[in-house]
Amino acid sequence: MRALDLLFGRGMLVGALVLLVGCVVEVKRSNMKRSSSDGENTGQAQSPAKGSSTTLGAQPGDVRYDIIGLGLMHSVSDISNDGDVVGQSFNQDGVSQGAYWKQGKLTYLGAGGFRISTARSVGVKGTVVGRVIGDSGRTLVSKAVMWRDGRLDMLPGLPTASDSMANSVNELGQIVGSVDRARGLTGRRACLWQGGKVFMLASLPGSIETGANSINNVGQVVGVSSDNTSGEVACSWDGGRVVSIHPAKATKSVAMDINDSGAVVGWFAAGTFGHRVRRAFLYQGGRHVTLEAPPAHDRTEAYSINDSMQVVGLSGHIGSADSTAVLWTGGQVVDLNSRVDPNAGWTLDIAAAINDRGEIVGIGHYHGDLRAFVIRPRR
């Protein structure tokens, strides 16, 4: 397929913002499951647990999946442990809007007077976070929002910041994302919303931009930091402290998701021009593991991990627009196309998120048309 690069920095999105004529299409992974005004956060983010196993989840065996198309949803961001899904769909005017799928019903998420809405993460009881986008003179303005019980609420921002986005919500209602263009700040800064307030997260020394991509249910946060020398570096926040989790010898890295045991997944780039690779990684207990790539593939990216240590993402080739949805489990990499009915008419290109029930959402082609899907393990 035409590969959709779910980088957001992440982060975000982890997002791929493509300006089209009259609309914006934004694609993000966030397996988003799951504190003073302008100052640094002093106590909520916790760092990945140390001394834990980096063993991937249950052996894949011959698990098969049933596949369900998500109607007119053309991209997908997240799936909750209840099986609710969020992503994007075009409305009747051809504008990309946030969409919420529950038990076969697709609902558009309003933009509250803005032109575009994007849904990035869904939590328990259908709480959805993301952003709305509109015009302000000659520039686009982005505001972090939350949808709950059909109501749209703007998340508080810094008085001097014009842009914000929400990327992940946990089961405690904590939300992470970023604010931008704030007075006294260079570029984007990672932040946390809690108790009706916004808190800035700490930055690595020399950092010019940070972005928070995911928060787990114990308040641990992962994302990306960038400076003028090292480029983008995967990082985590814990109890007000930020640490780099950049793999050795990598030229670039992004942390995409974190589960409740503190295991982090993402991807890193390495090599030089003419011989570059991009690899998915798992990080836990201070140790990096490069996740296996299918034969002859030089590009893998991990976007989501569940509490059973199952990881999903994509595999492909550097410089190619084609990709394959994959699952890492039991020490193996599995092409998810091999686990669905070959006569169903689907090609699975990207696995964007996985929940604790092993249900996976992603993007593929159905009889040649770009569509979002959910696959469920057969019980």
C-alpha cells in the first residue's frame, strides 16, 4: 500500500498530517489505554520498570482472526479494552472528521465550530481525546479536546500557546500530548492534563522540542525529544523526571507506546545514506531488544503493546510505499495477512493498535479500496 508514516514528533503520530485540497487527513497509532500551571510536572509520570522480563507475549501457535471492516473509516488510531475504536472518516462535505466505532455503529465526532476533528485515543466508557483544527488568518490552529457522552470539551492550554494536541488518555483520565508556540518556549513541549489543569513535562538537556505519545495506567509516559545535534530521541517520563531511552548507535528513535508493566515499543533508524535501516524495538528494564524483521525486510516499526507483551506495527522496505501489518508475539514476527481468511478480500498493511483482549485495529485495502479494520482472535 501507500505507506502511512505514523510518526508524530510519535509523535506524535504517531501524526501523519497530509494537507489535501479542502481537507486534512491525519493518521495516528496510539494504543492509548489509559501537575501547577506553567511549571514542570513534579509527580505523575513514572519511568519504565526495571528488572522486568523482555519476553514477548504468548506463543502465536495457529491463532486465526475474524476481520471486520470499520465502515467508512479510512484511518484508525486506537482500540480500547472494551473494543471501541477511534479513527477518521470523511463527512458528507468531504472533510476528514474524527470517528467513533462501537458495536458496528459509526459516529462522527464534532469539531465544535472548527473545520476538522481528529480522534487519537479512546479510553474506558468511550472517552476520546484528540484535537480540532481550524483557520486563523493564514495559519492553521490546533486545539486539544476531549469527547465524552457526546459532548466536546476544550482542554485547558497555556495562555501564551496557540496550538495543542492530545494524544493519549489512560483509565484514570490522565491525558498527554503537547502544546506549541508558547511564549518563552522553542517549538513543541510535552504536557499532561489532569484535574482540569495542564502541566508541562520536563525536557532533556539541550532539547528544543518534546512530544508525549502514550501514558499507561500508572502514569508512565513515553514520547520523543529533539535537539539541534542528535535529532529525535526516544524518551520516558517518570515522577517528574525525563530520561533518554535512545538505542545505542541509532541516528533517530521514537517511543510510541508503553504498557502497564513499563515495557516500551517504538522504532529507531541506523546506518548511513545508502545503507539505512529502520527497526522496531522493545525497551524494558534498561534493555533494548530489536524486534525481528521478516526475511529481506529492512524496515519495521512498532506502534502498540498490550499487557500480554504482544506488539503490533508494520514491516516493509526503506524507500518503498508498501508495508505489511505484523504482530510480534512469542519471539516470532507474524504476517497478519496469513492469519485471516485469504478469500475475505483484504490486504492488511498497518497494524496500529492492540488491546488487552488481543484485538487489533489497522489500515488495509478491501478489494483495492483503503479501509480501516479490526481483527479479533477466534476463541
